[in-house]
Amino acid sequence: MEWDGTINNGAKLAPGLYLMRVSVRSLMDGSKNEQVSKLVIVN
């Protein structure tokens, strides 16, 4: 997964500590996996 550090309007995300959640669902059996991590942005 890649991300360019911008939000919906194209502006860069402000420096700080964020929580990010990534969720994926299997196409085979519909099972779901989710992970929450800390994201530190420094500019």
C-alpha cells in the first residue's frame, strides 16, 4: 500500500501523531482482518 501523505482535497496532512486503521476482506471466504497502528507525520 502506498500513500502520498495528502488528504481528500490534495493538501498535505499536518505533522502529528495519528491512528490509522487498515481493513481487508477476503474475496475467497469473506473473512475480515483489521489492524490499527500509530502513524507519525513529520515535515
